[in-house]
Amino acid sequence: MLYQAVNPVFKPARPQNPALFGGEGRIFRPEHPERRLAPRRLEPRGLSIDCPVLKLTKSITWNGSSPIRQIRTPETKPPMDASDAVFLARAQFGLNISFHILFPTITIALAWILVYFRAQYARTGDAGWLETYRLWTKIFALTFAMGVVSGIVMSFQFGTNWPGFMNTVGNVAGPLLAFEVLTAFFLEATFLGVMLFGMNRVPGWMHMLSTVLVAVGTSLSAFWILALNSWMQTPTGHAYVDGALIAGDWWQVMFNPSFPYRLTHMLLASGLTAAFVVAGLSAWRLLQAAGDRAARRTLRTGLVIAAVLAPLQAWVGDLHGLNTLEHQPAKIAAMEAIWKTDKGVPLVLFAIPNEAQRRNDFAIEIPKGASLILKHSADAELKGLDHFEPDIPPVAPLFFSFRLMVGMGMLMIALSWFGVWKTRGGMLPARWLLWTLAGFTFSGWIATLAGWMVTEIGRQPWLVTGILRTADAAAPISGAQLGASLTGYVITYSMMLIAYMVVLTHMAGKGSAPEPGRHAALRQGAAA
Amino acid sequence: MTLDLPLVFTALMGIAILAYVVLDGYDLGVGMLMPAADAREQDVMVSSIGPFWDANETWLVLGIGLLLVAFPVAHGVVLTALYLPVVAMLIGLMLRGVAFEFRVKAEGWHRELWNWLFWFGSFLASLAQGIMLGSYITGFEPGFGYFLFDLLVAGGLCGGYVLLGATWLIWRTEGALQQKAVGWTRWGLLWVALGVGLVSLATPLVSETVRDKWFDFPRTLGLMVLPLASLASWLWVWRASGRIRRGDAIPDWAPFAGTIVIYALAFLGLAYSLFPYLVIDRITIWQAAAHPSSLKVVLIGALIVLPFIIGWTVYVYHVFRGKATGTLYDH
């Protein structure tokens, strides 16, 4: 059959908090997964006016594993290994969310850069700013479309890949996601039309307002989704009522301890990514036509934004790290590959973490460095991974992702400062520098993805720290279905990503004035 | 009296899904009609939906979001049972969504490829939605017979989307393309009549619950209002499109409005057949509902924000009123 409600494994949730599973829990528990569910009719309750939610949710525990009727028994098809199912679910979700985040990372900040271009045009009336605005609006539209379509996938995958997530923490996660849709998605999607196509149809102020509202929408979206992600990292404000996890205090849920740091860190990451896209594509344009005045201006814009934000990001990143040390110390221990609790812990610059032996191979260390950086005292004690066993995240991916992120950040600081110096007073940088900047167009993606790897892998084995384990939230999807859909996604995403990068480069290479006459004139100017 | 929150959320979710089906339905329908038009007409057709498609798809996210928020248990059950059609729909929506942008930027055979992907994505998404609907009606029953039923529903839904797209084009285009759209409307109407007829015959056969609901005399007599009103709207759209063809003085949005009425009636019928189940015969809306505390928060938020959403949606339709030209993407 094309699709089947196969239910090979549905692991019982390990009760973390007995109160959560008191009595008949809200989680489906497979006492007899092999038993075929007898179709059972429930009497409709009619139009009751009280709110019988709690009473009735209890009867959800069927005499089988889930309300999906089983159509295959384990005898005809052996259940897939649970860890394989979790791995595939994670691989697929990871692929989707990594692909998705590429585009919002650009559009969150690029929307504000467009506000700047639009305001410059409104202020000066210079047609050059208008051309710049139009070119970057097209790039924004394309990036936004990529983000929207891959974002729709996300809204489904919470349910398809992690049903246990919504069953357990849906009362907290659901409203946060709902507010993202209600306040952010409609705002940006609706006014995007006016912003892209409405310049000749609405008054100038209305067009300016639409540009601002799109930017507000993208930032609001980041606000809600990071509130949810941060709550999953450092949950506060929730309570247990009648066995269900609910939000006791929404303010505490949203403004949980890691939220301000993570939000700032992500917004700055978006700013840096967009700045390098602007600078990189402008550099690419200048390699084609050195005389393009608009491209010189946007190159400078991108570089200045990057030069300001990059050191700021290093500082905020450090604060974020100290916050993580306070609330998720195991994550820091894994990032720094600190295996044993000790005083005066060295800073590992490079090593190959050896998970089997619980030590680092080929380590290059700065004595007492980690204690100094993390505790601001050379002899301070740091908790090692041994302190947190067995609930520790995988060390090597964290260790390397973190170094990749920091390394990219350092390169971005150096390159943006050097670039600002080399473009002072309207100077055109040397071709090698333009090539380097063009090569760095998507450098923000690498740093952002590495950063998200650190924060997400660092939360393992938890999906919601201390509340829900990743393994307990995975869906009972068969390996064949996951494999088929994974293949479909990989093909679609590869094609979209290649098309996106090619079209972006092509559009930027043509510059902001695509009319052939002007294009030729610019080329002559460049040659002369 | 306390508010029955699950019932309120069912209504909200129903409105969001109906809004999605009608709104994205017309732009999916336009996408499916692409191969029937020439290159210049294709530009006009895409321009007519360009400013709207993005917000239209947001209603899908809202509908699914409300299912996720209000009925987390059903969200997991429904979406895992519909896993592959959901993936197919998402891939279809992705392809067509980016094709809007890529097709105007590409040249030569690339452009042809993106035009094709725009059609293919629209078709794949519509087909998958139809299969999801069919499977949902039967309570995700496996088996070849049920799959045929799903395909039947899918065929009907594709025809319905084509009808929406064609009547949208009658409203938003002029001249030869509008005349063509009248022809497409007629085909869409025939297709819908066949599809709805067959689905109506098959549904009581595949679902006992629906059969009991439909043939519960004397309530059945009252229920006859729905098919009769659908038939009346159908005839009305047929006649209105004919008058457009002859150039009579009739509002060009009339066929589109009539089609929306057909959709609303079909939706009402479906809602009546399934209520109070979220998953037929297994999960009622009260069983699947989230905790009242989180429902209240979302309801208050939704009541504050929805008027704004409706307000600026109306504003954007006002800004982009009138006939489409093929120049929208030359911005």
C-alpha cells in the first residue's frame, strides 16, 4: 500500500516526573503492541458546555499502543530497532531544519537592510538607492520563498517525526508556535506582496511601512521560535496539573534563563550572515563591473555592518557560553572536551576526543585556560563529563562544531575589519580581496549551522532538558517510509539549493541596473 | 456557563482549513492550468496570483498549527498516518513555491523546466491533499479498495481546484485568456460534478458512521438542503460563466463567488459527517484537546490578532484589485 499506519515500535515514555504520568497518562503505552486494535466506538459527547478535557483524555489509553489501527503484526514484519527509528527521525528532522534555517538567517536581517535602502531612497531621492533596493528586494523575495516553503515542512514535522513532543509538552510548545503563525507569518506574508509588487500602487509612506512590517514580522518569528527553543534548553515556568504539563507562568516560559542570550546571539548571527551575503554578492558584481557605483556602496554597507556586529557577536557568544555553563554545564563540558572534574582545567585548542577511552587524543592545550575563561580564575574547579554521566551529549560533534563556529567568527572579524579599511573613502579593494569576499558570501551559513549543532546536539539526550528524552518522542514511522521521504527531501533540497545559489550569483552579477544599455556603459567604464 | 473550548477550536480550525482550501485552491488551480496556456498567458496567470500565494499558504500553517496546538494527540495520529501523502504535498508545495521566483529569473530551457515544475508541484500538492482527505474520511483504512476511494477523492479535489483557478482567472484576466478560462470553468464544473457525485455515492459505502449519519430519517430530509443548494450553485456558476462568455453585464467575480459557495457547502457536509470525530470512529474533539490553560491563551491571542489578519488581507486584495497584466514580476 502506498501509505500504511505501521506501528512497529512506540517506546513507552520513561517517566521523568511521576506526576506527569500519574494515573492513566497522556502518553500511549504499548502494553501489547502485537494486539490488533479492535475498532472501538466512542460515544460522541454531544454539545456539552462544560470542558471535559481532562476526564476524557484519560480514555485515550487504548488497549493497544496508539489509536492508529495496526495493520501489520510483528510476525509479518519485525519491528525496526528503536534506535534506528530515532536516528532516522533525527537525521530527517535535522536535514529539514538545517535546510530551513539557512533562509530565515538571511531574511531576518536582510529585511532590515532593505528598510535602510528604502529609507535612503526616501531621504535622498537618489535613483541609485532605488535600484539597489529593487535588486535586493528580488534577492530577498527568492530567499523568503525558500524559507516559507521549507518552513511549511517544519510545521508538519513536529507531528510526523516527534509525536511524543507534542503529547508531552504540547501545552507549552503549541501556543508559542501558534503565536508565531498568528503574529509573524501572516504579517510578513501579507505585506511582502505590497513590498514586492506594490510600489506603484500604494503611497510612498505605505510602501515604506510595508517594508518595515515585513522586517518586524521576520524578527517576531525569530522571537517566538527562539523562545520555544530556549525553553526546551532551559525550561522554566511550567507546572504539572492532573498529570499534564502546562505553562504555569507564560512570562517565565518565554523569558527563560537562556532566551535573552540565544535570541541576541541568533539575531546577530543573522545580521552577520546577511552582511556577508550583501558584501559577497556586491564583491562578485564588482569583479564583473568595477565601475558599478551601487555595488561599491552595498559592498561598503555589508562590510561596515559585519565589522560592527562581528566583535559584538564574540562578546554576546561569550555571555551565552557563561549562561550555558550555569544552566547546561554538561553541554559546556562536551564543547570543551573536559572529561574529568578538576581544578585549573586546561583549554583544549585542538584534540580528537576519544569517546571510548573518555580522553582526548593529540591534544594541544593551554594550561588552566578553560578555568580562566569560564570561571575567570586560573584554579577554579570545572565539572567534567564524568560528573554528568550517563546523560552526556556526544562529545566529538560538539567539540568540532564549536571550534568551526568560533573559527568562522574570527575569520569574519578579521575579514570585515580589513575590508572596511580597504574600502575607506570609496576605494575599490584589490581583486584578490573581492574574490575572498565573494568566496565568503555564505560564510554565515557555516557559522550559524555549526552554532545550532552545538546548541541542539549539546542538549542530547534530552529533547526538553530534564522533561522529555529525544528517544521517547520519536514517531512510529517505518524505516521504508522514512527512507523514501528522506530521499525525496534530499533530491528536492539539493536542486533548490543549487538553483538558489546559481540564480543569486547570476542576479548579483548582472547588478542593479539590468538594462542592456546601462550594463554596457558600466562595462566600458570598468574597462577604461 | 463555561466555554466549550475544544468546540471553539474545532470551529476555528475549520475556518482556517476552509480558508486555506479556497485561497490556496485557486492558486494551485491556476498552477494546474499552466500547460493549457501559451507563454504570454502563463505570465499573466502567475502575475494574477503572485501577491497572494504566500499568505494563502499561511492558512495551511495556521490550520495545522491549530491542530497541533488544540489537539496535539490527533496531530500526531493524523500526520503519522498520512506520512507519505504529507511528504508528497510538501515537496509539491516547495517546488511550486520557489518556481514563482525562479521561472521569471531563469532563461531558455531552465525557464521551461521551472514552468513545468510549477505545474508539477501544483498538481502533486493537490493530488496529495485529495489522497489525504480521502484517507481521512475512511479513518486511514488500508487496502486497495480504500486507496481507489482516496484516488477518487483526489481526482475530485483536483477538479475542484481547477474550477477555483479557472473562475479566479475569469475574475482577474480579460480578453482571450478570460474566454479560455470560461472553457476551463465548464470542464472544471463537469469534473467536479462527476467527482462529487462519485464520492457521495462511495462515502456511505466505505464508512458506516457516515452512512448512519446520512440516512437518519427524518433528519435526512433536512440534510437534503446541502446537495440541493450545491446543485443550485453549480447551475448558477455554469450560467454565470456562459453570460461572461457572451459579454453580458454581470460581475466578473460572480463565478468565483459561486464556486466558493460550492466549497463552503461541501465543507459543511463533510463537517456534519465527521463531527464530533477528529479521527473518525476513534478520537473525538474532546478527547484530543490540549489543556484548557493553553487553549485559553491561544484563543485570546487569536481573537486579538485575527481581526488584524483579516484587515490587512482585505487591504492587500484591495491594493491588487483589477485585471492582472503579465508585468508584475518586472519590478
